[in-house]
Amino acid sequence: MSTVPAVVVAAPTSGSGKTTVATGLIGALRAAGHRVAPFKIGPDFIDPGYHALAAGRPGRNLDPVLVGEDLIVPLFRHGTRDADIAVVEGVMGLFDGRIDERFTVPARGSTAQVAQRLGAPVVLVVDGRGQSQTLAAVLHGFTTFHQGVRIGGVILNRVGSPRHEQVLRQACEAVGVPVLGAVPRRDELSVPSRHLGLVTATEHGEQARAAVAAMADLVARHVDVAAVRAVAASAAPGRAWSPEQAVGEGVGGRPVVALASGPAFTFGYAEHAELLGAAGADVVTFDPMSDVLPERTAALVLPGGFPEQYPDQLSGNEVLHGQIRQLAARGAPVHAECGGLTYLMSDLEGHPMCGVIAGSARFTPRLTLGYRDAVAAADSPLHCAGQRVTGHEFHRTTVDFAETVQPAWLMRESGAAGEGAIRGGVHASYLHTHPAAHPGAVRRFVEHAFTKLGR
């Protein structure tokens, strides 16, 4: 089976406008009649939501640190089924990745590593502010630094005037890099931000849809979309990832796994629900701000998100709190990550929550962010003790447990200190992991759900 052509949208630095250009390019290609598969490199949960609005299909992540380099091509091929082009948004600067003890090129988890693995060209988004002829030197460096990465063209962003565009185009021509577009400065396209970055597309609602439409229109008017399509390519042989093959034969009984969604719980990977379904579960989404648990719920997944932004709505749903306490009390598997952990606590910033785990969650002035290597500290419905994982933390809250708890993880970066909590069938932690890297954990979770049917 041939590989779907792709472009990797990258930049020299963060803040160059990758998300605006990538999202706009996805929308413009879709408007031109293409079936676009959108991807984001790295663990980011927020950008894929905007990609999904632009593409009309789920945004997916490609993160070699979380899933391993060997899964990048299979996950790409899985995500590009029924598509005729893929747009892959990079992370940070082109060559930036996980910081290891030794300097390596390309760095693990970098945009360059994924582009090389996919055999896809890089479209470099360059912020034109504050530079003119110097751009030639910048591009010379990027085109010659690593031979495994091919720069297919440049999109000039935040161009100040026709004269400015002319000088920047001359700089690109001097080093032989094609200019695929020149986007003027447009302050009104900014998307609201908060303590962890952009506001999620689900929360931003109609304004998010309007912003995505404006991005698509901007790119359609100022980027040669046909030229981008002509540049697109990939050389990624191999089989597509399959959730069915990953988990093996599904368990019987079709246990219902309730998956929290809605504005407060948006941090999840598309492959998670696919794996749960392949493992034999009926996955039913619900909004904890207004819904009760689905009928016959045998297990619960509480992903991350921004519950701290909706304390009144979440706190007011006391019926759901009681249902979740009862579910946990009978030993049903409950998987909570980050925001899901804070929701299970007795209170969040003084607002009563589920009370499954005694203690409080509160804001801190410090952003906790980065990859983590961890070991499962005890058996749980997800992992056997000793299982090693690589995950990601991304939060400004902390939890204070009111009683001694069994940690969920031992974290290498903090000297094997315990993190999170295991209580009965509950596994709650700040650590985000990618389910495609641990399909056995998903199957184990569904198996535990099956054992709770009818109880």
C-alpha cells in the first residue's frame, strides 16, 4: 500500500506561528477538496483539537518519546487511512527535542526525527519580524545542518509590508529555498491562552470554529496551496498500526467503559478509545459537568483537561459524585490522569469534588512540564508492579493527600519518589501516557472491567 504524501510544518523557534499556519493549511487543503489527515508531533493535547476542527477528522499525535520511534510510521499510516494528504505540525524548533545527557541530532522527539522517519519534507515557517537579509544565513544553516532532513520550502509569516516581503524572498532565493507563501501580520487571529497554553477548541466553541475558518482563509489567500501539495511526499514503508492487533482478542461481555469528555476533560489520545473498543469494551462518553454515569458502567476513564476552570459546574453535579464513589467502592477500575486526579480528590481549590481520594487539589505558581520515566509502584488495573513507562507531565496544580496512599509511580527524575495514588481499583496520577505504547495496560483495564459486570 502506498504511503500518503505529507508535509511537516516546522519553524526555527517556538512562537513562529506554526499552529496558525498548520491549522490554516489543513483547512485550506480541505476546502480545495482534499481529505487531510492532521498530526501533531509531541504530547500536546491542545493543537490537535484545532487540527480536528480544520480537517473534520481526529487530530493525532506522533511522539517518539512516548511511543518509541518504531511506532511512528505505523501510527502515521493508521491515521492517514482514507486521506490523500497529511499535515504534520512540529514541536518547538525544528531540531529541539528531549534533552538527554549527550547532544544528538536529531534529538529524540524532535520534529526533525519524525520528518526523517516519515521521509517527509519540511515546510519551514519563518517569523519575518525583525529580520531581512539575515534570513538567508538562517536558511543556509537549516538546509545544511542535517542531511537527513529536507527543507521543501518556506512560508514567510508576519510579513510587515510588500517591501519587506520582497527582501525576504530575495534572501530565500539566494540560498535556493522556494517560497511557498507570505502571510501578513494579523493580530486578530490569536487564540485565547491560559496557564497551560491555548484554550482548548472544545471549550472555545463557536469562536474556535471561527478562528479556524479565518486561519484557513488567510492561508488560502497568501500561501500557494497547490505548491505545498506538490512538495508533499513520504517514504514510510510498513504496515499500519491496528488497535485490534495491538490488544489481541477482545474480552467478552462488552463491559461499558465511561469516558469523561466535555470542556473540562479534553486531554486524550484518539487511539485510547480505539484500543478500549478493540479490547472488548463499549466506550460511552459523558460530560461530568452535566451528565450521570452511563447505564451499566463497569469502568471509568477520567482524562486530563481543565477541571479547575469549571469548579462550580463539576462541584454541583453531586449525583455523579455519588455514583463515582460507589463505582470505586466496589473495586471497579478507574483510570484518572492529571485533571482526572484532581477531580477524584475531596476538593479542588475548596470546591467539593468526588471524594474518592481524601485530600485537596490546589493551584501553584509553578508549571510542571516535561517527560518522565516511571516504574509502576504496585499492581493495579492498568499495570503490574515494575512496569516501566515514559510519560509526560503538564500541570500547575498539586494534590495534598489527607492520608497515606500507595503511590502509582516511582519517578526516576525525582529520585524514585512516589507519585499519584492506587486505591482499590483506582489508578490516579499526574502522569500522561500514550495508550498505543501500552496496549497491554488497556486490555488489562478492560479485563478488570469485565470482572465487575453485574456487581
